[in-house]
Amino acid sequence: MIIIFSSENDLSTIAVAKWLRYFDVEFYVINPTEGVYNFIRLDQDSIIFYNTHTKKEINLLDATSCWWRRTGLGKKNFIQESLPSQFFIDDFDATELISGKKSALDPEISDLKEYIFNKVYNTCKINLGHPKLYGLNRLETLELAQKFGIKTPQFEVVTNYSQIYNSNICHNELVTKAISNGIYHQIDNRSFYTYTELIKKKDFEKKEMTLFPSLILELVPKKYEIRSFFIEGNFYSMAIFSQSNQQTEVDFRKYSSQKPNKNEPYKLPQTIENSLRNLFAEFQLNCGSIDLIKDINDEYIFLEINPVGQYGMTSEPCNYNIDRKIAEYLIYGRIY
């Protein structure tokens, strides 16, 4: 039995599920928002969830394989009925104990979820991803990459305009990006995203303005970018010639439908792959998406790892068929 902890409408999960159906194996996809799988009970030998559609119970500890694709479990999986809008104790309004920021239910659910994830992870023979690593600390990852001999951009975190102008990074042109994963949020019919943006030191000369702690990095002049998907020691890489379009030259995610970037399959040097394998081993991760740059001096510059990054943009143009490889790994525990 295969368990996929995911999120609603995740395209990668949907694609892998199609292959699992093709191979005719038993699998279940658990999401935090659909309210399909409800927690029933657990003991030391079982963790029971109930499927509200099929009316069947499943024991998560029967799983031989698990893909930690997304968060998987949320409040809806544990609270089977709507909470009362008000909660009184001896005529005292104690509603904030069960709702809002001080809800006593949140730490209960959090610890229960942590136990379930740890128990399933340690019981499964095959794990893809890690339940505690849906995101890595960007600054820590950059420093660890350097430890394994991989070059990275210089970076600083600043709190004032003047610090940008007086930065120790020896370039006039810099980039700024989120310290974490940035904003990917939708409010009503509007979508909000953060990108990597170009800034120039000279624009901040003799300016004093307090900032929320903000990440700045050196702008690396590049020949092209590389997106690579890593799974169980294997790399599936693609070169992205984003420099050919002003719209995408700083951040290729600012896609241009009028002038799309050229993409082609790419093979990283063995030394770079070995260093990246060591970096993944340090995090105890066996899959994730990697972003690199090949600069104008033919050096490879590491940018980041996203443990749950989208790989379709690499798989489809390069005919890597990663969805099938993931399905086969979940079934057999190896890459074919």
C-alpha cells in the first residue's frame, strides 16, 4: 500500500496517481483541505483513518511506501464536526480556547500530526521526501553548499537603505528575494507572487529608511540557468536560456508567452553532482528541485533547493517522464 501526503489539486500528485493506477497498485492520497480522510483512532500498532466517500478504514502503518509531497494533514482531518461558534464554561465566554490564535486545539493537533508522521516515516520501507522538510532554510542551505565546495552568491540581510549602499558585496547591481519561500497567495480573484528583483546600490545613496530584515545577494552574470530534479541519487537537469529575454533574465519565472525561453536537457559535471548528493545527504533528503546558474566564467553557482518543488517544467520539455519514475520508485524502491 502506498500513501501520498499531498495538497488539493497538486498537479504532480495527479500525474503520479495516473501511473499508479496504470500499474494497478493500491494507493491513497491524503489532503488537508478536502475532508475525505478523517482520523479515527491510533494505538502502537495502528493509525486508523476513515474515508468518508468509500466508507472504508485504512491503517497508515500498513503502508510500505510513502511520498511526502505536501502537508497532507490539516484540521479538517481531525475535527469531524464543526466547532460551536461559542464556548461557555459556567457562563464565562471561553470561545478563544477552541478558536482563534490561542486555540488549545492547535497544539493538540500539531503534536498528534507530528507523532503520526514520525511513526509512518519510520515504519515505511520506502520514503520519498521527508515529513519535516517541506521547506529548507535558504540561508542555512547556502552556507552548507559552501561547506561541500559549491559556489554560492554573496549574501547579506539588511534593515536599512543605507546598508544596501554600504554593502560589502562588491557589485553595484544586486538582487533581492524572500528569505523564506516568498508569497504565493490568492485573495478573491487576485494572485500575489514574489520574484527575484534587481536593485542598484547607487539608488540607495544618502537614503535612510528602516526595512523589515531583507535578503540581498550579488547579481551573478550568467550564461544560463539550470533547474535540476534530484531523486534517490539521480539528476534530471535542464538548461534555461533566460538571458535572451529582458523579462526573464533576472528571474526565469517571469514567463514570456511571446518570447519563451529555450530549454534543453543538460548534464551537470560529476563533481557538481557529487557535491549536491552530499548536500542532500546532510539534510537526509532523497528528492528535491535544485536551482543553479552557470556564470560567464563557466562556474556553477548554487542558488537553492526546494524539497517539494515542481518538476513538470523540467520533465516535459526534456522527456524525462519523471512522474513515471516517481511512481516506479514508490512501487519498487529504485529508479529504472
